[in-house]
Amino acid sequence: MIRPIRRLGWSLTLAFLAAACGSDNGGNTNIVKVDPTMSESAIASAFSGAAADSTLEMAAGTYHFTNSLNLSTKNGITVKGAGMTSTILDFAGQTTGADGVVQSVPSGQTVKVTFQDFAIKDTAGDGLKITGGNGVHVNRVAVSWPTRTQHGGYGIYPVQCKNVLVENSSADGASDTGIYVGQSDTIVVRNNVVTHNVSGIEIENSFNADVTGNDSNNNTAGVLVFDLPNLPQVGGHNVRVYNNQLRDNNTPNFGDPSGTVALLPAGTGGLVLSNTKVEVFGNTFSGNAAAGFAIASCFAAFSLQTCTTAPSGYNPFPSQVYVHDNTFTNNGANPLAHNTDQNHPSFQLAALLASGFSPSQGAPGWLDNHVSDVIYDGILGLGGSGNPFQICAKTNGSGHFANMHLDQFDAQAPNLNEILTFDESAYGCTLPALPAVPVPAL
């Protein structure tokens, strides 16, 4: 009986190893090998011709491309390298196509995709762009621009997707946003490192998102939760930002002056713009020279006409925003320290914050000689008073909450300190905890 038992043991071991190998390839058994000795056209054909439920397995090495890599839109493809520092897709010589790795799923299709264990660098445009996916998993993918003079807009960029998980990845140097998820639903962005981007992480015009466990440092702004008036999907809601490190985000804004993020002053820890139901808790905001965390309406960034003629369902005012139990350290000490280009749009908001440091007679100016850790633009609309939009901030240490009352601001004679109020008790309310977003079952 010894030999049959041994055979059974070997059979179980082999079955286990086969299952383990299969899971590392997204359960796919159709594996297409790719290596750096292959021609660019052969690799491009492997990407564009990938079959459903197949794995493109890229060996270690550096791959050089002059064109974008367009991935097939068949369901269940896995694109897999040998590691973020081992498999490098280099687009420094790119002459055709703006982006690096691209998958554009036609409307109405349900397509899952996995990207893991490789790096993309020096794309002319976005690094990894996925449009229209339903079940998007990005794991251990690095995007950067170490040599290209003009950096692409977005690092990791799922848009118009559902069931998105971005984890254990990195983005460095995006001229817009390192990790951006826009016009999407059911999103988890966790345990990533984002550095030297204009915006580290952005959730834009999206529903049901958890942003957690990330280290966002040395960007212009650490994290953004935006709902913009000029996109097909509006009404962003139910976003939790929790247990992140948002530190030293003081990189001067190098974004396209025509873009929305160009308005951000260097030194912004985080910002909510016109979203509904946002909970920000358990984060550490430290060393952000302009402001720790800000809450603003559409009117702080766009014209009256733009904000009031947006598609149906758009609310220009932030509402039900709950900022609580965060740690703030050394934020808002000098809004102009890293905003020196007076011709860049970001200078305007930096100068506005700085105008609160010189109290006029009878005006308090910023308390404790720094911009309050949580600031609110205070724009309520015609006849508004009190706290109609349920902006709540409490248990964030002693860094103060400030209402800037920007609906009273005189642009011809800018003097923020005359309209600042520190009515913390009026905004020290409590809102129900938002539900956790289920991690997409990928």
C-alpha cells in the first residue's frame, strides 16, 4: 500500500502546483510567451490578437516601443510581467500613439482584464489606460517618466469602468494624476505609492470608491475627490478616503495650464470638489505647505455659467462631507513657498490663502500662524445660511476648521483675513459612516 499512497501524494502535490500556477495567470491556461528579443510588431500582434481567457506572459528585460500597445478587448485577458523592476516597457522612443498600454472596450460589453508585475516608462501620453472595462485589476504596476522632458497626463487611468481594483502599484511624474479613476463605479484604490505627480490620486465623477492604505507624497496635491460639471457622468458620491499617508505634497504645479488640476496650489494635502457623501478619516496629513484638507464648490474653480448649466444630476455644492479623526501636522505654514510662478493658474489660490496671514484691524487672520487644517469655501448660493450642505469636521486635533466665506470675497481687493471665521462648533457635526466598498471579485 505504500506505493499507491505515495502516488496519491504526488498527484495531489502536482494538482496543487498546477492550481497555484493557474491562479497567478488569472486562471488562464492559454499562455502566450513574450520576450525582449521579439520585434515590436510581433509583440504588438500578440497584444492586439490576444484571445479570451489568455495570459500574455512577458519575460524579464527592457522592451523598447515606438508605438502604443493596443490590447485586444476579449474577456479575461491577463498581461503579466516578471516584476515591476524586472519587466520594463520603455516608450522613450515613441513616435506614434500618445499612450503606452491601452485597452478600449466598446460600449455594452463586459470585459475583465488584469495587469500585473511590470513597469511602463516615458510614454508620450498616459501610461496604462483602460476604457469601459468591467472587472479591472491593476496589481504591482509602475508608471514613471524618468527621462522624457514632457510627462504624460495620467499614470494608471481606468475610465468609464466598473469594478476596479488598483493595488500595490506606483506612479511617479504624471503631469495630471498618478492614479486616476474617473466616471466609474465600485472602486478600490489601496496600498499604492504615488510621487511627484500634480495630483497623486484622483477619484473623479465616480460612485462608490474606497481609497485606503496609500502613500501619497511629494506631489502637488495628495488626493482629490472631484465631481466636474462638464463630463458625461456626473453626481459623484459615496467615496471614503481613509488610513492614507498624505505628506509633503509640495511639488510645484507643472500641469497643463488649461486643465483643472492646474488650479491646485503646491502644498495641498487633499481636496473635495462638489461631491456628495464623502468620508475622510484616519489619514495623516503632514508637511503640506498650503493646506491640509479643503472642501470646495464648483464655483471656486469654474464660472457661474459652467456650474449652473451642467447636465441634470450635477450638484455644484459639496454635501454630506465628513472629515473626522485624522492627524494633521505642520500643514499650511506657507502657501507661497512652492508657488512662485505668478503666471501659472495655481498661483491664484496660493495667493488667496496667503492673504489670510496679515490681519487687518479687528480681523483674526489664520489662527496659530498657519492655514487651518480643514478649510471650507463657504459658498452657499443665493440666500444660503448656516450649514445646509452638512459639512462636518471634528476630532482632527487642534488645527482648527475655517470657513473662508468666498461668496463674500472681493477679487479687486483680496483680503481673506477679513472674512475668515472659525466657527468650529457650527460644523462639528456627525454624519453616518459610509458603507465599505466591496473589493471587486476579480
